[in-house]
Amino acid sequence: MVDGGFGPRRANFRKVSARACPDWPTLMEIAPDLQFRHVTLGEAHLPVDAFVQLAGIGSDEVVLCCDLDAHVFNPEHTDERVVDALAGTHWIDVRELGDRS
């Protein structure tokens, strides 16, 4: 029996949430240890200096594609205002990780 494939008994099983980024296969090539999800502004807990720049965006709006634990975001699926607000913070653009390899 082959151990690869998808499913809980497979070697490469990884739970994917309903809000997992649809580009997860590509993102796994860049950052295999991260799990990118689409999250709301309220879930993101952004740095204060970034958050104050986002007046007018509701806390329940899905505006960010990221790995919350690693503070890495995918700008292709993130609201442009959030991308701009994250510049200069400890959050990392996933493309920077690809450039490092």
C-alpha cells in the first residue's frame, strides 16, 4: 500500500481549514512549515502602528492571507491597505522568504 497521498492515514496529511489559502500548494514550495489562512482584521492582532492605519476596515472583514504564528503574509491575497500598513513592522512578506532560498 502506498503511504503518500491525502487523508489522515497518509504520510503527507495536513489538515486544511475552510479558510486555507487556495494557493497553498505554491506557498508550501516557498514556506513548507507555514499554513496560510484567510483571516479577518480582528483575528490578525496586528501591531498597533499598523492597525491605526486601517481605519474604515471592519474587524470582521477577511483582509489578510497569512500564517498568524509566524507573522508571514501573502500580499497577493491581502488587502493592499494592510500590505502597506505592515511595511516596517515585524511581519514578513512571503516573497521575502522565497528570495532567501
